[in-house]
Amino acid sequence: MGPGPCNPYPEALEALARPLLGHLDPEFLQLLDETCDRLRTVFRTTNARTLPISGTGSAGMEAAFVNTVSDGDVVVVGVNGLFGERMCDVAARCGAEVVRVDSPWGEPVDPGPVLEAARRHSAKVIAVVHAETSTGACSDVAALGAGKGDALLLVDCVTSLGGIPVEIDAWGVDIAYAGTQKCLGVPPGLAPLTIGERAWERRVVRPRSWYLDLGMIGEYTGSARKYHHTAPVGMIASLHAGLGAILEEGTLAVQARHAECGHALQGGLEAMGLDLFAAAGSRLPELTTVRVPDGVDSAVVRKTLLERYSLEIGGGVGQYATSVWRIGCMGHTARWRNVTLVLAALQEILGR
């Protein structure tokens, strides 16, 4: 139940065990097209260029930036945690003039100062993390989309896609990426990405990365399909199956399951006298951050949970590395039995 790779949906694991098809086999190409269609449904977009990038969520982040940012472009980044900081780093490596707008860790990004900075600096790109994995806080992407003006809106959906509402088209998001190992409940290895026409028209024609050049790998459908690199066949089959499990259950039902389990977990932790870290009203149901009680060794508790109960929870990051726990309840693991187990285990270990 840590913030990293979760226990995948059984269908996603079963797909990995099937005999592999060739990456140019017509049956695989059909499966790839179906996977892209399923991603459009989950992303809530009609973007033609919606595809799984070969690489983890960090590859999605880099693909989003290298294809939209070049030397001298102004990029305004709303930062409220580690992954907002990584956005600043990646944008700078693309030659951008980075304007960083900070909000306290554990708080959502404040749209007002971000939009004001974008207007003042004539930003090409506004970038934000929807669900900050390092803090468990959710930010208002819709408000940024409504006020973005001429800027492109780039959004990290790694920990939100498949767990809480994501509305790419309705929110005015121009380019977004995710990861498979969070709420999608698929082993790590792919980064779902979607780019709209507005961003496509303003893309970097010859980006710094050959491997992540969407102009070379974006034509994933139709008779003009391009061969760029060997597709990770097994991983795409696993993503196809995991998305199928989500769509069969129903995206609204999956979101409701995440919400119910997350709220129950957070309520149970507070009933034990523990303090939640993320701001009330902006807490992610799929990722709960809780302050380590005074006098408790975070590492010892995490080790005991793993060895005694086969439960893994994450530590904090940065200045909160030893003072915060991150408990993931996402994808296939967002079940009442897991909530009950982790609460009982913590109660026993902490003597509460």
C-alpha cells in the first residue's frame, strides 16, 4: 500500500503471462489501437494522439516537456511538492525560462498566483501536478484551464488517472501524462500521454530527445503507422487488460471505490489520534499522508509492517522524509479489507 507500484489488477498480471506477439503483428497492432481508445475514455478526451509512452511516468513528464518547450520559452510551474520541483528541472533542461510559483507542501497549488505569473511573463506553458505524490494534495486543474489564456496547460496525472476525476477536454488541458502503476493498477513501465491539437500545432518540431519525439511516435493508428522503436508488447497487453478491468467496473464506480476506501482510511487514522499531513478539503483518497507521531521511529514501523504483515507504506520525501508516512490505497488495492488490515496493523504496532 505504498505510494509506488501497487498490487496490479489480476487481469493485468494475467496478460503479462500470455505468449508474446511480435511488435508488428497485426493482432498486436489492433490491441494497441484498442489500448489507445481505452486511454481516451479514461483521460476523458477525443485527442487523436493519445498513446502509451515506452517508459515510466518520468518518461511521460520528459516527453511532455521536450515536445512543447524549447530555448527561451517561459514555463510557469506551480510547485507544491517534489514532482512540481522535478517539472522545474526538466523544463530548465529544455532551455526554458522557468518561473516557479510555490505553495506550501501539503497545500494545493493556488491558481491565482500561477495565472498571474503566466500573464505577467507571457508564458508558453503552465505546468502543474494534479495529484502530488509526495504530499497527497490535489490541485484545481479546471481553474488553471479556465484562466490559462494563450498558454498551454501541461498536467501531471500520474497519481490521479483512474482514481479521481480527470477531465482533459472539459478542463482545457493541452498535454498530460500519467503512470501505469498507480490507480490504473498495472505494473510500472508505461506512461499514458495525451496531446491536443492546440499543443500539437505549437510543438517543438525537432525536440532534444529522439526517442521521445512525438512527431516520430505519435502516428500510432491507420495505414500510415510509423515504425519507430520496438514496442513493449507485454506491457501494452497488460495496460490493455488493466484498462479493460476499469471500464468493465465503470470509471465512476472505480472512483467511488477509491473515495470510500480513502476516506475510511483517513477517518480511521484520525480516530487513532494521528494527524493527517495534506490540507483538509484537498486530500487525495488514493494517497494518504500522515504525520509520524513524536517519539516513533518511522523506519522501524515501516519495517515491522512489511515483515509482520506484508504491508509496505512509503516514507516522506525531502524535509519530511522521516516525519511523514505515505499510504497508497489505489487501483486493485483500494479495497475495504486492505483498509481494515493497515489500520489494525498500525494500531497494534503503535499501541493505540
